[in-house]
Amino acid sequence: RPAEPAAPAPAAEAPVRVAQAPAAAVNTNFVAGQHYTLLNPAQPTNVPPGKVEVVDVFWYGCGGCYVMHPYMDAWKASKPEAAQYVRLPAALNPGWQPQARLYFATKALGIEDRTHSEIFRELHVNRNPLNTMEMQIEFLRRYGVSEADAREALTGFTTDSELRAADVRARRFQLRFVPAVVVNGKYVISIDSAGGPEKVGDVINYLVALESGALGN
């Protein structure tokens, strides 16, 4: 079933450090059906040949996603060379669409890396749902975005197109929950399947190595 907003996480965020193991030391003790599930049918990826797509599927209002995102940011900072990281805000029901639209607006404005963590904080710490255009315009103003530019980014063709494409893609991934990580259109990882948010990166690294041929398979 679609994920429901979890109880707000604590206001204080402990620093997250994810150790990046060298390719030769990738943990291979992961099993399909236990640590990750197989996506059937596999879905096409949107990355160049030779790259392994890692799609981080989230909703800003989800408590689990709030817990997970620092680990994903840390993994991204030290990801394997073969991996290409993609964020995908899910809109698995209409109530999730405003925050997904806000993400794509920040992407259109070129500020998504600056705002991503702060949007989570705004919802879960400051209790601001950011679910109206006026709330979103006020939030974007903090980053030097004028009201006119904010409205254009929030309602423009690019944002509308990305929102529709994200909705289609999330449904093709057959997702009924967030957060989820989809590797190369073939494998789905959840916090529970990995054994905790701190272990998701290890499962990703294993699947990236598997798909890139680094494990010799």
C-alpha cells in the first residue's frame, strides 16, 4: 500500500557517514528476495551506456524518506564510478503532487542540491507542509528566487512534463511504498529489506558492481 506520512523525526539530525568500500571489497552477502526484490518486467534506464542507474524514490512528507535522505546524500558523495544517481519524487497519490512539483521547480531553477535537505527539514522540523503555491514561493524566496521566477518554475512546461514522467516511471516500478531505491531498472531496495537505512548503500554498491561487471559475473 502507498506509504503514509510517518511520525515526524526528531528535530536534531546526527551527521551521517557512509564508508565507501573499494570495488574489490564489495559485500556480496546479499540475496534476491531478502535484501532486494527483482522488478519484473525490468524497466528501461535513462543513463548513458556503461552507467548503472540508481533511482532514489521519495516523498518529502514521508518520515522514512526523511530518515533515509542523509544516507543517500552520503552514498552519493562517495558512490561507485559506474553509478549514476537520479532523484525521483513520487506522486503515488494526488496529495503528494505539490511537493513533487516543488522538487522539479527547484531542479528547473538549478538549486535542487541546495534545497533538497531543507525541504525535508521544512516539513518535518518546521511543520510547514509546503503544499500551496504561496508557501512554495515564500520558501523559494529564501534562495533569491523572485516571485515571478518561482511561479514560472512551479507552473512551467518543464516542471509539468517532469511531474508527468515521474508519475509514469514510479508506477512502472510497481512501487507501493517509499523510500525505495531502484537499481538499473531491475532491483528494488527498501529500508526494511536492506536491514536499516545505514545498510542501503551496501546493497546498492553490490548491485552496481553486479550490473557493471565488477564482480566478474
